Amino acid sequence: MGSSGAHGQKIAFLGTGKIGEALLSGLLRAGKDPADVLVTARRPERAAELADRYGVVAVSNAEAAKLADTLILAVKPQDMGALLEELAPHVGADRLVISAAAGVPTAWFEERLAAGTPVVRVMPNTPVLVDEGMSVISAGSHAGEEHLARAEEIFSSVGKALRLPESQQDAATALSGSGPAYFYFLVEAMTDAGILLGLPRQVAHDLIVQSAIGASVMLRDSGEHPVKLREAVTSPAGTTIAAIRELENHGVRAALLGALEAARDRSRELASGGK
């Protein structure tokens, strides 16, 4: 690939925490040359540790902005203002800026960067740490197909990436950004139920976790509607339908609808600067 392809381009990770490091290692496993990957971190020893571990190049924020074609901003939303102040003088409109900060709209970046700078907003979730992430990608007003494709290539190295209009980012945050937590909550509750039924905690945990993995893979690979898969387990007057009736009696479906709406509303609040 020539310099126009993503392989020859320099990518900088600014503020390389857990998610940033997961992306970085995913990209290297996907074949990216470590010499083309720059990292910055607030603590110099953290940057040095990453450079040592992955063979990438530790630089300052200003150097990253000058040298890289693509800048991935992976700091916390509350640290983004200070980072942008530091970067803005060095970022030309020929760069691609990718933000992985929850709730910060692309317009916020566009106001602070050179006119015409392409910005892509991405909401990854924590399973990027095990290469099973779900990342939602939205274009700012100056980002085109090439920029979306570049972001997609980077985030696809640690799971799946899906393009959505930015107006749907808050909904996606409620579903996939926060999503893993709902499943952990469910597993925790079902494990407690197993203990109540007389099983040792570890046995209950193992039974539930493997059932969750099996169900997930069937959902992904069978192409069947979840209702169909559920009905295949639910025999007449059997154990499963007795359990389903209790879930319906307790309004679990309604609770989930309310929970995801609350998460969406909170995402909107945070995006508009709410505390």
C-alpha cells in the first residue's frame, strides 16, 4: 500500500488508557507497522511503557499532531478541552481527527480545529479489550467516505464497527456503549438464583456464563430471530415457560425499555454539558 492507504499512514493515539491500548494492540495484530504508530500519555512513564511493550513511538501531544495523518483522541471527556487547546495550533485540515470520548459531538471539535478538519466520532465498548467490541462510527460535517473507511478499519481490528448518523449516537450509547453492563447485571442476578437453588457459586457462574456465550453465538451465527430461538427452548407446560411467565409478571421487558430510555436520556444530558 502506498501512503494513501491506511497501512502507510501514521496514526497517533492521544491519551492511551485501557481502550486506547486495546485499539493500539488490535491494530498492530492486524498488521500495522509499529513505526507508524505514535502514542502520548499524560504520564511520561506510561508513554515509555507503551513504547517498550509494543515497539511504537512515544511523542508529545504537539509532535503527534504534527506528524500523524490520523489522530485518535482517547482521553476522558472532561480532559478533552485542555487537549484540544494544546493540539489545535498544530492540526491542519488535512488530518483526520477521531474522537472516542463519549457524548462529545463532532461540532464541538470542529469549532476548535482548523476550518474544514474532518472529525469522526466513535463510541466503542469495553469488549474491545477482548477483540469483541461494538464500535459505532459517525461522520462530522467535513468527514467523507475515505475518513469513515479509515475509522472503520481501525475499530474493526478489535471487533465490529457500524456506521450511524450522529443523531443516533445517544441511542447507540444506551444499547452497545452501556450494553455489556446489562448482561453482567443479568449474569450476577442469575448466579445468585443458582445459589438460592442450592448450587455452589462457581458452578452457577460457569453454567450461566457458558449458556450466555452459547446463546450469543447462536444469535450471531444462526440468522434466526431471537423469538424463534427462544421458542425452540420453550416446550409446552415446561420449565422455561414457567420462568418466562415470572419474567413477564415482574415486568422485565418494560423495565428494559425504561432502562435503555434512561441511558439514552442521560447520554443526551451529558452531551449538552450536563453534570
